[in-house]
Amino acid sequence: MKSQKAGQQRRKAGAQTLAIHAGEPKRHGVNTGVGTSICRSSTFTFSSTQEMKEWAEGKNTAYIYTRYGNPTLSVAEGKIAALEGAEAAVVTASGMAAISSALLGALKQGDELISTAQLYGGSYRLMRDVFPDMGITVRHVGTSLEGIESLVTPRTKVLYVETPTNPTLRLVNLEQALAFTKKHKLTSIIDNTFATPVLQKPIAMGFDMVVHSATKYMAGHSDIIAGAAAGSRRWMDRVRHMVIYLGGSMDPGAAFLLIRGMKTMGLRVEQQCRNAMAVAKFLEKHPKVGRVHYPGLKSHKDHALAKKQMKDFGSMMAFDLKGGLTAARRFCDRVQMFLLAASLGGVESLVVLPIYSSHYSMTTKELEQAGVTPGTVRVSVGLENAEDLIADLKQALA
């Protein structure tokens, strides 16, 4: 009997089990609530000045102020760490708070960063418009990483990648990226928002830090703004200090909704992947569509790589209309079930023009580098019936 129990304890829980139970307090007592409690307090008491002194000296992990930590936030962080297979996680007020805190936790004035050129527009503008004023040099490389060795200098400290990329779903070979960082002793950071920990496990592969816009698939219901970072305790301590100093802390109410959303993330992502494949196949055959950017299609340049390093192909895609911007605007103005909105990863299907949203205020050269044309439409496929989504696309393209 003892050996049987020991075997059960050693068994590694599956992702859906972790999404439901990881980070949660024990709930087997009498009158214990099943749902996660929202701790609305901004500040926390101590039993004595000695206890507060020990907190200040780092000798205990008591809560003092919600910007530093909060019981509800801790549940969300435990869940994310378990899903990513990381030692620790930090939740933040937005995806950009997570991205900026992770990067600034690893970089200082005079350092250099190598990043893929194809990025979420907010990340790209942070590197283009803010980092130079902080004395941080950014060098960009394509998703193929071709020529990356020529970008390294003694000041290079970090490699930052996003895969699949926003919005054209190009992939970075993660094994190749990690080999490069190990060779040059660089810190590796990856934006895993599009793939989610359901489809891709960068920490297990060897990445130092993973960042997310938890607004998207993790929360999954288009009702909060949230971010997250995960990695070793050493790195998460640095990220947390950045969050504390810069103020990008998560609200406990948002943390509650994030916790609730993560409990169904695996089921949502699985169905969204199915819907996305059906939508992508329909679009690929449509005479008005010039090209579909979806790694699940054999026509996608990175299809083989996606099969190798992802569990499934995700539910984000983009497509280029043959009529350019005029046709793209007409399409977006005609959809009925798809909503014209800038976010992604929720239960609702959305369409948006990157040149008016994630990639606004970019030059023609920058758009070309990102693979974005005026006629590019980005699609986030939700949980509606695939047949209904296709019917809406059909009428909007007619």
C-alpha cells in the first residue's frame, strides 16, 4: 500500500490537472471554499516589529503590500510556474509589464540585446523608441537566425525571441537559438504568448525566461489585462524587483480571473486549434486570398519546424488579400460573427489590420521586415462552430 501511494506521489501531473490544482491551497477541510479567494487588501499586518525587521532582512516571506505580493497573486504565479515547468513565476499588470520587467532585469546601460525582428509591435517599439534612451543597444535578426554570429559583441547579454511571431506566424528554431546563447553565455528570453505552455515548453528546452501577455490565452475571456514571466527563482527575483520598482503589479481581481481562465486553457486551446485548421484550409483555397500564414498548412515556410517543436499549430493566423488595403478594409468592415478588435486568444473570433493596430507607426521597411503588407489581416480563431466561422468569412469575402 505504501509503495502504491509513493508511486502516485512521484507521478507527474498532466497539464490540465496542473491548470486546475497547481498553486492552490489545500482544500480538504470542512467548509473550505473550492473557488480561489480574492484578497482585496492593499496592505498586511505583522505580529511584531521583530517580524517586520525579519521581513526587511529577507528572513521571511510575509506579505507586506500588494505591490510586493498578495495571496491571490501567489496562486496565479504557482499555477503559471507549474504549467511552464519553471521554478517560479511573476504576474504583472500587462504583457508589456512582463516583457519590459524581464528585459530590464537582465540588461543595464551599455548592454546589447539581440532580438528577432518579427515581434509584437509593442515589444518592437519598446526596443526601438525606449531602450536607446536607456543606453541599451538593440540588434535585430530574422527568424531564421541567419547572420546572428555577426551581431555578437562583448557587450551582448540577451537573446530575445518570439515564436510563433505576431502577426505572420513565423517560427524560430529553439534548439538553434539555445545553442547560440550557450555558446556566447547569453540570457535567453522567449515570448510564448501565441503558443501558450499547452503547445510549447521553452523552459524545459533550456530557456532562462518565458514571458506572456496573459490577457490572451491564459485568461481567455477578453476581460482583463495581465502579464506573466516564468523561470528560475534567481531570474524571477530580478523580475519581481523590477515590477516592484516600476509599479507594474497585478490587481487581485485580475489575478482571480486569470486563475479561473487558466483552468480551462487546455480545453480551449485544443478546440481553437481545430477551428483554426478548418478556417486556414478554407482561406487557402479562396480565390481572393493571396497567401495564408498558418504553420499548420504545408504551404507555410515553417510547417516542418512547427511539427517538431510544437504540440499543435495554435489558433492565430494571418492572410494577405489580393486587393491590398482596400480589400482588407472591406473584408474587416463586412464580417459579422468575427469581431473587429485588436486583441487575441479569447473565446470570440477576432480580425484586425496590423497596420492599424499592433504594427502602427512603422515604416514601410519595418513592415516589410515584419512580413506585414497593407492587405494583411490577422485572425484570432475562437470557440464558435467552425462551420459558422467559415460561413461568415465566405460572405465577407464575396
